[in-house]
Amino acid sequence: MSNHYITAAEHLPDEERTETTLQITDAETKRIFEARVRIASEPDELTDPRPLRVVTGPHENVSEERYIELIDEIDSAGVNEDLLRRLASEQETASNIVNTRSDDLKVVLRYLVESGQYESTAEALRELAFQHLAENRPALLETYEEVRTEFEADPLRRALTDGE
């Protein structure tokens, strides 16, 4: 991976130095990816500036130079694996209760239970949520499965992260 990146002007946020997600291309490898970044006109406005060529025009032949600071990379399916890993680590010591505070959802879930379709509201919610995620966000579930497997298989990692 190089330290020089390219993006189209249409991808830039309106404000500089704010954290945003941006599609960028590694100038050396030509790999296209998304990352959470900060962008600035001057390098001294960022902690770890790297050159960013912003291209415009019908043939992307007009460019201007800016600077970019990579916060973290997001994989091609839009799943931020570092964030998912941190949340999985934090969840090992946190409550597993999810509260939606929704009267409507509670009524619908209770209906599903009392009509015999599910044993409990928790079971109904788990099954429906995972079914929805499997259909709409399969990459998230696949990445989480990999992260969870890493945590389950590595007692040393768990012991070290428990102390943080």
C-alpha cells in the first residue's frame, strides 16, 4: 500500500477536517476501498497527512491536491472489522439485554408468542433480526462470525482484552 491516494471530487464531503467515510484508490496498487478519513487542504491541519489527488472532469483529467488522514479502513462489503472486533470484545463483559423501548414492537412480538409462533419474545426478536440481517447484511454476519470465532479460539486474547 502506498502513501498516496486518489478520489473523485464527487465523493468529497462539504466540510474539511470532519470525520467521514470516503471511497479512495491507492495510487500505487490501484486498489479501491472505503475508509474513515479526515481531509484537509494543508498537511499541518492533520496528524498523519498523506497526499490525496482529487480528480474531476468528464475524463477525470483535472486534479487538485489535498491531504488525507486515514482513521480506519472499511472492507469492501462496508463492514468496519476493527469496530466489530472492539464491540465483540466489549460485549464479553457487558449485559446482553437489548431494549428497544417500543410499544409497537412489544405488541407485535407478544402476538407472535401468544399465537404460538414463537416460545418467547426474545426468541422471536432474535430469529427475526438474524433473518433480516442474513437477507440484507450478509457480509456483516459473515465478518462477525469470523471475529467471534477468533475470540472463542484465543483465550490469551480474551484474557488480555479483559484487562483493558
